Amino acid sequence: MGIQALTAAELAKKVMNQEPLFILDVRNEDEFQDWKVEGKNVEIINKPYFELLDGIDEILDRIPSDKEVLIVCAKEGSSQFVADMLAEADGGDYLYLQGGMKTWSEHIESVKAADLTDGGELYQFVRIGKGCLSYAVLSNGEAAIVDPVRFTDAFASFLEEKQAVLKYAVDTHLHADHISGGRELAERFDASYLLPEADAGGVTFSYEPLEDGKTLTVGSTEIDIQALYSPGHTIGSTSLVVDNQYLLTGDILFVDSIGRPDLAGKAEDWVGDLRETLYSRYANLDRNLIVLPAHFSKKEELDDSGRVMAKLDDLYARNHGLNIEDKDTFRRTVTENLPPQPNSYATIRQTNMGQAAPTEEEKTEMEIGPNRCAVS
Amino acid sequence: MESNKVLNAEGLACPMPVVKAKKEIDNLNAGDILEIHATDKGAASDIPAWTKSSGHELVQQDEENDILKFWIKKA
């Protein structure tokens, strides 16, 4: 009986294994509405901790006795405080989220997405709290990491575990929702950092341009990564075709939606590029390619193994964003009634260009909240 | 701005700034002003949200040298 800490890693396992869990989120209502823990078998309610100071009787009735109960807050203190009150009141067991939503936002799980030619492997890194996806291509002791988030230690441990040498760190575009770990990772392992030139207008550091048609080779068995210019989310957005089987779409095409063109303030200019990429360039690719996006926004996009992936052909059949025939309707869909822009997107872009150098604490604050890179 | 009581909650982490604020305001009379100083960033949104849900009035909110300041009028 009593209270116990649950780590972000343990919570991620529960969410990915679709275990039943009841969550009482004690942050204030705005924060809860903005962003919360989601999972297929997660039941979640919100009651701010400061409304429980006079007593917890009204919330006790709403807490089920047949499943685990987790209390969540922004950083940890309030969840521990409420869990203590609950345990004292009914003698039950209560979990609280260690490090709160701050830590949840930063947690990364790696899952194997595929086996590649000649023993190569493709891994997907799921930043489950924020909906960011990064990738590692491994072959014969060499690695390329695509769209890495800023927690480079996670990739460093992965490279060490796999005994692989990082050859390339690649960003498919200049990110606006999260701070890239690409440049730092490349510097740390003396690898090349690649970024599309058209997105790099304001960058203050050197990089290798990720150009259309460029081939990156990982490992001696030549698993190649083919760059494919696919503008629309940003003017430089470039997709990668890995081992002729996997299409890393960045923020252009997601499993359940399509990328939004407005995060650099140029929606009207870029909407035509987005249409061209989705309705012509991608449409003419091998439809057996497996799409691996840089984000997900709904828990339904995760498969039973906790991965986010889908066949290109299936997306042409069921993704609404790929099935808007009329050009004007498409233009309106991707430029009007968009969800709010990601928190701090302007400063995040500046940071990714090297124009701003926030502290670790500021980075955490900037990245709080959902990614919101999709149209809906 | 004038206040009847100043609560120094600097250096305290969530939930303590709100817990202490509630205790202080319970001891004040209706119409009195409680001034709160806090450094926990969460206070910036939690103090106003608590004020609203408890029926008090947030008269003013300020930030000075990383110290968050609030003036709350008891209902």
C-alpha cells in the first residue's frame, strides 16, 4: 500500500503494450487540453491539484478499483502530493509519473522497423510523448541517423550497443516543432551533417547539402539512401528512399494526415509544391514503398509493436490528404482552419539555424506540447 | 501595489506555492490583497488558474528578475 514512482520508460512500455491504465492528470485545464498522455487502453481524467486542496472526496469516487492508477503533473511534485493524499484516504496503491510530463516529452523508445539487404537494419525511434520519429539505418558497422531529436545521448548509447560508427546525420528539413539533434550528433561523432540547401538560408554553421538524387551509402554492402526532393512542408523538404523499400517522408506525408505548409509563414507560396509532391511526385513512386514519417499525432497510428509505418499504396487508398481531387479544396484544406502552430515554433526554427542558443531548461520549455506538424 | 500580506514562495517547487497561497488567503479577510512571490515557472499559469477556480480575483501579475509576482484579492 502506498505510492510508487513510475518512470517514463515504464509508462512508455504500458502504452505500447496497450495495458489498461487509469490516469488522473492534476495539471491545470489549459495544459491538459493542450497535450496529455494517450494510449489505446488509457482512461484519463483531469482535475487540477489546486482544486483538491480542500479534500479529495469528490475525486475518490471517480477512481476505478480494477486497474492501476497513475497520477501525472507537469514536473512531479503535485502528482506525488495528490498520490499521497489518495493513498492516505483509501489505503490504495497509487503511481506517480517520475519527472512528470517534462520527462514524458523527452522519452524515446527504439523499435526495429525492418531488416534490410545483407543484414542491414532499420530502427525507428519513437518519442512517444511528443510524437516525433527518428530513424537509424545500420549496415556493416556503419550508421546513418535521420531526423534525430536533440537527446543525442540516446543515439550515442544506441550506436555503442550496435557497435556502429555514425557516418551521416540527416535532417529531411528545417524542423519547427522540435530542436534537431542532427548537427550536435554529427559534431560529436565526426560525421557529416546533411540538410536541404533550400531550408538552410539562415544557418550559421557548415553542412553538406542534401540534394535531389544524392546517394548516401551506409556499410560496405551498399545499402543506399536516395534523396528525393519533395517540397511543401518547407521549401527544402527532401525525402529519403532507403534500400529501395522504405520512404522516409519527413513532415510531408504522415500515416493519418499530410504536412502543413505554413510554419515558415509561406503557406500560400508552398501549397503548390505540397500538392505537386503528394499528387505527382510521390504518386509516381513504387506504391509498395513503406512510408516512415517523422511524426505521428494520434495513438491509433502506432501498430501493435509500437511502430508507425504504412504502405504507400494503402495511404493513397485511405489518407484523406491524398484524396482531395479539387485543387482549390486542397489549397483551402492546407491553409485554412489549421490547428494552432507548435509552441515556440519561431524560436525553434532559429535554434535549428544556429541563430539562437537556448539553455537546456529553455529547450525543454520550448518543446513542451504536441508536435502539430500535420494539417489536422 | 499595496498588499495586506506578502508570501515569499521563492525557491519552492510545485505544488507548494499554491498550497501556501491557499493557507495564507484562508487567514485573510474578504477584499484583502495577498502578494505572492514565486520562482517556479509552473506558478505563472497555476496561480491564475487556482485564483479563478477558487473564486478570488487576480488583480495584477508581474515578472521582475525571474521572480513571478501576483496580487490576489480575496473573495
